[in-house]
Amino acid sequence: MRPITLDGFDAKFAADDDPWSTFTGHDEVVKRRAILRAMGPGPWGRILEIAAGNGSNSVAIARRALRLDATEATASGTALVAKALAQRQRARAIRLAVPARLPRARYDIIVVAEVIYYLNERDMAQTARDVAAALRPGGTLVLAHHRVDYPDFAQHAANLQRAFLAATRRRWQVRVGRRTGRWIVLACRPDDGVQERRSCGNL
């Protein structure tokens, strides 16, 4: 594998508003619905979206948020997210490359989609810890990632969401929202020790 750089992502978004057809592709629409189901109907107070790309998920997520912080690492991507959210007064696009200090101290929902395999192991682990620290007690972490490798990944996709959860150094209750041969969506809640913890298994 040859990992794509932020400059590479920036160039893709600058050349094409939707380089992976995430707004219109059928598989992406199905995945987006799975993400929304994993979040729950809401409305939720504060939602953080990490690596918002071109904002294709941000628009749907914003409908369930009183406040949405949609972060994106590239300049061109952040501009696309801002454009997508232009009619949502309580949503904002923020340029942020993880790992980094998150925009707010606490969130009710955090959505991390299509990003962790682009990070090296150290950066992924730090991001995992930062996300876990920002999720309020009783909040939900939604993970949505491919299960198969692509040539531009920095890490292999198989079992990587399990590694991300392990890197948080916390225990989680994990529910599979949707699984296909190519991707999986998880709804994860910090384990308070009262309810039975479900194993991450081969997630």
C-alpha cells in the first residue's frame, strides 16, 4: 500500500466536488442511512464529525444536531463541507487534521467515518484517546469504515475498528449497525459496568 497524503486528498477535492460519488452512489447512501441509525433519531445536542470529506454525510447529520462541528483536514474539503452546510445555521465546517485538540470538550455523538486507515498507528491511537475523552457519559461513538484494503491506506482495514476502540483504553458496548462485505458501521457506548459488555469480536 502507498498511503495517500493530505495534499493528495486536497488535490482530489479541488479537482472534483465528489471524487468518490459519496453524495449519489447507492452504496454510500446505504452506508449513510446506517450511520444515522447508529446515531439514533435525536435530536442531539452536540455532534462531532471527524474527516467530513466533502460534506456528503454532514448534511444528514446536521438535521439531528443542535450543534454540529464537521471537521475536515484539507482546505478544499473544508470549503466543500462549508458549502454543503450553508443552510444549516447551527452547523460549522472546521479545518482540523487529527490528531489535534478537538473543537469542544464534550459531545453527545461523535462520528468517525472513512479515516482511521489513513492514519499511522500512533496518530490513530492518539485520535482514539482524544475522541473517547470528548464523548460524554452515555454518548455514542459511531464508526464507519471499510473492511477491505485499498491501495492508498496507511493501515490494513481488517479489525482496525477493534484496534481503534482498544486504543481508547476504555471498555465499550458495541452494536453492529450494518455490515456488508465491504464495510461495517458500529454504534459504540462507553461501558459503565452495569450492562453486559458485548465483545468487539472480529469488528
